[in-house]
Amino acid sequence: MRSLPLDDPGTPPLTGPLTYLWWLARRQWGILTVALLLGIVLFACQALLPYLTGRAIDGGLEHGFGPDLWRAAGSLAALGVVSAAAGAVGHRYDVQNWLRAAFTSSQLVGRTVARSGHTITAELPTGEVVSAVANDALRVGEVYAVAARFVGSLVAYGVAAVLMLRVSVPLGLVVLLGLPTVAAALGLLVKPLQKRQVAQREASGRLTTLGADTVSGLRILRGIGGEGVFNARYREQSQRVRHRGEEVAVTQSWLDALQVLLPGLFVAVLIWLGAHMALDGTITPGQLVSTYGYAAFLAWPVQNATMFLQSATRAHVGAGKVVKVLQVVPATGARPGTAEAPPAGSPLVDETSGVVLEHGRVVALVSADPDESARIATRMGRFDDEAEKDTPVRLGGVLLADLPKEDVRRRVVVAEATPHLFSGALGEELDVHGSGDEQRLLEAIALADAHDVLDSVPDGLAGELPEKGRSLSGGQRQRVALARALLLDPEILVLVEPTSAVDAHTEARIASRLADHRRGRTTLVVTASPLVLDHVDEVQLVEDGRLIARGTHAELLDGAAGPAVAAAYRRVVGRQMDEGDTPPDGVPVSDGLADEISHAGGRP
């Protein structure tokens, strides 16, 4: 069994579901070919069993327990052994084909989601993306699991038809014409089944989207009294899904019933003809037994053909949904970068605002509008090539959009204000590159002052975090995200409000450690906290999207850039003192400390 997931899932064609399914088949042609050969061997052996059984009966009736009977019995035993071995090994390859195709599709969807940025949610509902992995990928893989049995059934049908023609031309013609008629009758239900499956799949995707949106905004909905409205919407959509599911089930039930009834009628006709021919002496008793054996056996290939048609229908629908996700154009990197990477230590410059990050300096970006400074910092990480076309950012004089995306991600890391944590072990959440260096993990935790996180998570670094880190407080999640960013140790690190959710004492410790740790490497911190500003090498003040002053925290307060700039700077860094003396984590600040910070024009 090949290890999954694959190191490289490949790059599929996105012209349609059929080309995608064919691409998957070519990607796993080796194991698929082995499965098909084993399926042919299995069903060919099964097709020969009725023929040899009839020969054995006729030989026994004619010659008694002679060599002919023993040879036929030995041949039957050999066929049974080969058939059993082919079935056991073939099942293993069937499952491998299923998992390989399903995992490849899941990996491709995951890679697209990871690389697409915000465009994935702009173009597709969340439910469509979730269903593509949870549902459609498995449906795509299923068709490769049943392909071997379908091909083997076709071979068995051909073998049975030839052998029946040798026994009796009328009986052979019944086999040759009867089975395609049965299959065609069953095929009439496939197209309506496919249409209803598509409708049910779309309704289910919308339901998943509605559920995800409702859960993510549940706290807000309760606050504004809108929980009942969204519950009603979810209930209504759920009923639509149920109705679509019932339509699929009705068609499926007809198909399941007919795939038993029609082959049963076919068997009855074949046995009736064979019995009359045996009574007339046209065929021997052994040939009559062979006829019954073929009649019973051929119901299996018909069921396999029907199963394959159903699987192919579901796979076509699922592949279409997967391709729809894969067709999303990523926000960055859609056009491969061609420019040569500038040397290490090159300055990062936002041309629109004039903000400059020079090598080796820890810089703070301050603005009266926090969203404005956050936008500047975010575009320095290149997250949307189209939106940032009019606000160019250069690294060493080269546009970020012209550089290979992998180089930008390796050299520039932006940690946004809202930390995103996933479920899993705390150590794996921090060590995204999987270095396994526990000492470095502990050092990053100490830098982010996140020792309490280790105490709050059972088993420490090996302890499991729930989805989105819900077991942690807002300040703990922020410090875990900060430790993760520091552990990456990039050439240029951009931190957006890294301490906004912690108390003043913790913020002061983090500010001192952060500045000391990153000094000598390019760092930008978006903040208006005096506790952080007092430790950085330089503060850059932005107003209306433009850089208006540069200097140390003390210089800007003292008016080195002019009295107007000093007044504007004091208004920004002192604003939060006017909003109250309680820090975000709810830890009260002593009156003396509050007075001291207020006198300095800062916040606790």
C-alpha cells in the first residue's frame, strides 16, 4: 500500500470532470492496471466454472468415476483457488485505487484553498468547499474501486456468450442479446438519477454553508435577537435537502429493484429454454446445468455494471464540484514570478505610503486609523496581486508581485491581528515547519510570555488544542500566534497589533523581549501602545495613508518633527487612556501606574 497523502498530488487539467477523471486514471495507471487484470482473472475463472461443471457431470454420467471426472474436478479446484486469490488481492488494489484518487482530490482542494487566499470564499460558498473534501472526493475515488469488477464483468460476459454459443446457438443468442437489453433498461434511470443527485448535492452544499455561517456568528446573532430567524432559515433549507434526498432515494429504489427483477426474468427465460431443449435432447444434462450456472452467474455482472453506472454518475457530479473549486484563481501567485530575488538585507518599501523597512531595524507603524496602518502592513506581505496593483511594494527595488511567491513567503512573514489557530497538538501548532526542536519552541514561548499556555493545556506541548484554540483566552491565543511567528525567524517580520489582547504588565515584558530578540533583523510592529513604542528603534507616523514623520518615540513626543506632528502623535498614543484604565484581558491597573502612563501620553 502506497503511503498517503502523496508528496505531490500533481497539476490536473481543469477543462471538465471527464478530463479530470481521465487524468486521475493516468496518474495511478500502475495500480489501476493491476486491479483490472486481477478483476479479469477473477471473473474469467467464474465464467469457466459453469462450463467445467457441466463437462464433469456429462463425463461422470458417461464414464462414471473415471479420469475425465477427476480432471474436471481438479480443474474446478484450481479455478477456485485462482479465483479466491485474485479476489483477495484484487480487493486490496480496489481499495488502494479508491483511496489514492480520493486523497489526491482532497489534497488538490486543500492546496487550492491554502493558496487561493480570500478569493475562495468570494467565489464559492463555504459549504461547497467543505463538501468537495468530505463528499465529492470520496465519490470520485469510488469509481476506480469498482472499475476492475466492471471490466471483469465485461470479459465474463464475453466468455459466457462464446461458451453458450458452443453449447447452443439459441441459448448463446439469448445471452448476447438479453444482457445488453437488461443493461440498457437499467441505464434509462441513470440520467434522471444524475440530475437529482446534482440537485441534492447543491442543496446540501448550501445547507453546510448556512450552518457554518450561523455557527461562526452565533454570538452576534444572540446579541441582536436574530437566532430564531437563522434557525428558521436553516430548518427551511434542511427540508429542501430532505426533499431532494427523497427524490434521489425514489429513483435509486427503482434502480435497485429493477437490477434484481430484470436479471431474474432473464434467468427465468434462459432456464425455461434450456429445460425444453434438454427434454428434446438438443442439449445434454450437463449442458443444462451449465445453462443454469450461467443464468445464475450472469446476474452478478449485470449488478456490477449497474453499480459502475451509479458510481460513474456520482463520480462525474463529484469531479465537476472538485474542478469548480480547483478553477479558483489564487489572489497571489497566479502569474509566476520572473524577477531575480534581491539580496538579503534589501529594504522593503511601500511606495504609496512611503513606509520604509530598513535592514536590521525594529520599526513601529502608528496611525490614528488602526485599519489604515494594518492595510499598509498587510500589503507588505503581498496577499492580493490584483487589489495591490495600484499600491506597489518593492523589496530591494523589485516589485513583490514580480517575485516568485515562495520567495516572498519565505522572506516576509505577516502575523495579522486576529490569530488563526487550528486543532491539534500545541507543539505542532507552533512548529509549522516541523523542525522538532523543542528547545527553540520553549524559547519562542518564553519570548511571547506564553508560559501560562503550557500550564493550561494538558500534556504541555503534546497537549491537544480544540478547533480555533477555543480553550484559550484571547490573550493566550494572541501570544501563541506571536510565538509561532517568532519561531519562523524570517528575514522580515511584520506584526499587526501583537499585544492588543494582553494586560499592561505582560505587554511590557513582551515588548522588551521582542525588541531585543529581533534587533539586527528587519521588523515592523503595527501598534499605538507606548509600552511597545518605547522599545523600538524607530517610529513611523502615518496620516491619511502617507508617512508624515519618523523618529524615536521620545523624539516624536518632544516635538523633534514639529509641534503639529507632536500633537498628532500624542493624540494617537494617548487615545486609549481616555477610554478607560482597564486593559483588554480585564486585569485592573493600579492608580499609580495609570497616572504614570497617562502623564507619558500612553495607555496601560
